[in-house]
Amino acid sequence: MAKIAIVTDSTSYIPNDLQKKYDIHVAPALVIWSGDEMRDGVDIQPTEFYTRLESAKEMPTTSQPSPAELKNIYSGLAAEGYEILSIHVSHKLSGTIASAEQAQSMVPEAKIEIVDSLSASMGLGWPVIAAARASEMGASLAECKAIAERARDHTGVLLTVDTLEFLHRGGRIGGAQKFIGTALNFKPVLEVRDGRVEPLERVRTRGKALARLLELLEENIAGRSPVYLAALHANAADVAKDLLDQAAARINPIESVLSDVSPAVGTHTGPGTVGLAFMAGFE
């Protein structure tokens, strides 16, 4: 039976121990800042990125991994005898799926399947991990793809940002555009829905926004089990860890992790972003 390799992109920011354990291959997105082109998670790390972002006069931009970058990953894995499952950030948030499709056409000798996660961060990461675990257990490429697609349908991401400025400027704001101009002195609560960042509601304080995330998490899970849970943060580890502890006490996940929001995602959400990404009812 063919060996199956799992490829994703750096927006997933799967914790390093899980990435290494399951030999998940990561194509870095690009952060472009003051003329410098940096690979997300390779040339620039989250703490450095958010510290710089808080006082920057010139804002960074981002770009998806290039087809050439993905081609190199695919061709290297194919040469080692692997079939490849490539799972990526929502095509409504990034051009990474298009890059993967171009790279696929450039490596005709490889057997490659591509899955659009319709999510980002650990909303992408959980399906990637599910597929990687299936691969480790000997699942075929078709089986791993089906597992990733089924896992995708059991995931969700809830988040709150300090300001909508970064989402607005990066064009990733989706329906939350309607909060612009009315969000002063409010903290927006958002979700990734149908591949986009969409608004849920506004609350007056950070504390109330975090409390609302916990309530919404319970509503979304609605008693389903098992639950896999990640708390996400952009330079707000203490807040995210406390949120993860509170969430775990409420829903009893079988696995929970703390994950940075990658620089490529944080460019669009801004410092202080905190969220919860879950996979519920998937076995």
C-alpha cells in the first residue's frame, strides 16, 4: 500500500509537537514587510511579529505559498514514493488552493489530492491532524481525503479581535464590514463560516467578548462528542490559556492545545486576537 504524506500551509499553525509527530509538511505563507519577504513561521515567528506590528508605521501584507514552493514539496515527496493529500486554508481567504492546483499540474508523476478546509488556523489544523492520524494507521489516499472532508464539516472557529481595522484593511472582513463605523467602544465577536470571517455580535468589553466565546462554543458543540479544542491567540497567550482552561472545564475535550495565530493570519486579525477552534462529533 502506498505511503500517504500530508501537506498543509502555515496558516494552520499546528503545534510543533503534533506537526513533528505526524510528519506534516508545511508550506509557509509569505509576510511582506518594508520590502522584506519573510516565510511565515520560518523567517519570522509570532512573538517577534506581533511585537513589531503593535508599533509599526508601515503595515505588512501577505501572499500565499507560491506554486513553485508547493511543487518542490510535492516533487520531493513523490520521489520518495508518497501519494499526497494537500489540505489548505479557505480559498475565500487566500489563494493557496490555487497555488496548490497549479503545483499539482507541474508534478504529473505524483498522485495528489487537494482539500479546501473552508477555514483557517486550527479550524484547518484539526482536519489536517485527523487525516495524518488516518495515514499513520494505514488509510489510503482516498480514505484520508474523505476523512479530511468529513472532519471539515465538524469544525468551527470563534474569535474576538481588538479592532476590525486589520480585517478591513486586508479585505478579509466578509459580512463584518457592517460593524465598521459602529464598532467604536465595542468588541466584535466573529466566526469563520462558509470559508469567510463573518460577524456574530458586538459586546462592550473584552471580558464580555471572551465570556460570549465560551457560551457560543457550548451552543455550537450542542452536546456532541468527542471534542477536540484549540485556543488561538495573537500575542495573548495568558488570556488564551485561561480561556482554554474555562472551555475545557465546560465541554471536557479529549484533546486540547494552545496555538499561536500565525503571522500570515495575524496580519489580517491584528494583535490581541483570541479565539477557539473546535472539532466536535467527529470519530
